[in-house]
Amino acid sequence: MTFSTGTSYDLAKMAMPDYQSIMLPLLQASSDGASYRVRDLIPVLADHFKLSAQERREALPSGRQARFDNRVAWASTYLRQAGLLEARQRGLLAITDRGQAALAEHPATLSARELERYAVPEYLQFRNRARVTKVTAPPIRETGGGTVEESLEASWQELQDELAEQVLERVRAATASFFERLVVDLLVHMGYGGTQADAAQVVGRSGDGGIDGVIKQDRLGLDAVYVQAKRWGASVGRPEVQAFAGGLDGRQATKGVMITTSSFTSDAKSFVDRIQKRIILIDGETLARYMIEFGVGVATSRTYDVKRVDLDYFEEV
């Protein structure tokens, strides 16, 4: 595998390359004529771009794929559609004569638009589909940007953020009794409290020492978690958290959860980090996101089923 030093990619200005910046180095890495799997080229390209271990692990919002891996895959798709790389049996890629000719021109860069000059019918059809659907392939971006998965997941994340704000607004406007039921629903959906009836008997009742209730950590009741859930308006500070910790001492308990519709001060957060007891602080934003994750107070509007090629299916024994 060899790389040209003529590339105009500036490592000092951009740590994570976009998929178009990967096209030329990917083609150069295949210039020896050997066949490679995309997954085998990923670490080579990561070294070329001098990515740190953290940058290599950086995932898409869904967490299902590394961002750099996704961009390498899209770069290979464009090169194949333009006829510069070809797919061989068992998922192997190799450079074509057209790809060697392109490298012989010593290009400074390759991009989706620059590949159009090869006028390969399949590639032009591929690009036209991308322009019409905006889904088949990433849009043309001259100065960087991500892949179609990144665009989709970024839009999904925006929807999640907006939904979280709407959920939290509803929670803050709810009555105290409704909030108690909400806490029960959420804890049960998260796997605590056994049954709904069991959880409802112990959470939300008035108690002393800052304890609102106790809930089973597991269905068998082998351990217990003490709960305080309040619709505070102002940020919850260290005094309130310290009082809750003292309430745990009175019950010889070591685990507790404080849930608020507002937020916790930095002093309160640092306090729970320094004590031996395990106290989890759930602020309003986190509460809303847990509700979304575990399906409490939200409903699915629509589902998009995004499929990919099953490479294992096409493996020949």
C-alpha cells in the first residue's frame, strides 16, 4: 500500500476527514493491484490521517458504527460506482485500469463531483439518484461533511432533542400525584420495582429524612433503592442532597436515587462523587431522555427501516 505525498489534505486543519477526502488515499492504498477488504484498509487509512485512538472510536449518534469506518465505506462506494475500484468475489476490492489511469494524472484530490468527468453511465445514474432522493448517497459537499447515515442520525438527534424538551415541559406542568405515577412507570420500565403494583406501594408515599419511598432493585427484592422524587423549581443544591444521604444513613442504606424536574448544582454533583454511598442524580433533562428511551409518555410516530448489504450472505465457501 502506498500513498502519494501530493494530496492537499491538511492534517493540521481537520482531524476527522470527510468521505470525499478519503477517496484519493483509499485509491492510492489500492494502487499495488492487490485485493483488499474495506475493513482491512480502515486502520491503514486511519494511520494515514493520523487519527487518535479516540477519533477512531468516535461513533455515529446511534452508536452502531464508527464514524470513520462509515466514511471509508462511502468513499469506497463512490470509487466503485465511478469504476475506479471494482468489487471482486468474497467482498474484496481492487483497483481497475481506470483507477490506475486516474492516479497517473496525479490528482490533488478526488470528490464526488470530480468523479463525474469519467462519465461512467452507472456512476452518473448513481449521482442522479442521490440528487433526486437525497437518501441514496451523501450530498455533494465541497468543504467537508458527513455521509448519509450521519445526516439521517443528526436529523434523528435533533428530533430527539426537541422531543425531550416537549416531554420535560409536560412533566413540569403535571400535578404532584401524576409525577409520582410517572416515576413509578419509569422505574418499572427500567427494570426496578418488580410489578407495577409493587412499585406503586412504596414510591410516592410521604416519608422522613428526605425519603419518598423505597423500591426493589430487582424483581426478587434482593436489594433496595431509596427514592426521592420532587418537582423542584430551582436547582437542587448540596444541602438537599446531603439531607437525602443522611436519610439513607437512618435506614442503613447504601443506594439512592434523586429525581428532579429541574437541575443539580455542581456542588451537589461533586458531593455525591465524594461519598461512599451510591446516589444517582437524575435531572429534568436526563429524566426526559430516560422516558423517551424506555417508552414512557411517548409513542412511535413512524419507523424507517434502513437496511444494508449482508456481507456474510455473499461469502462463498
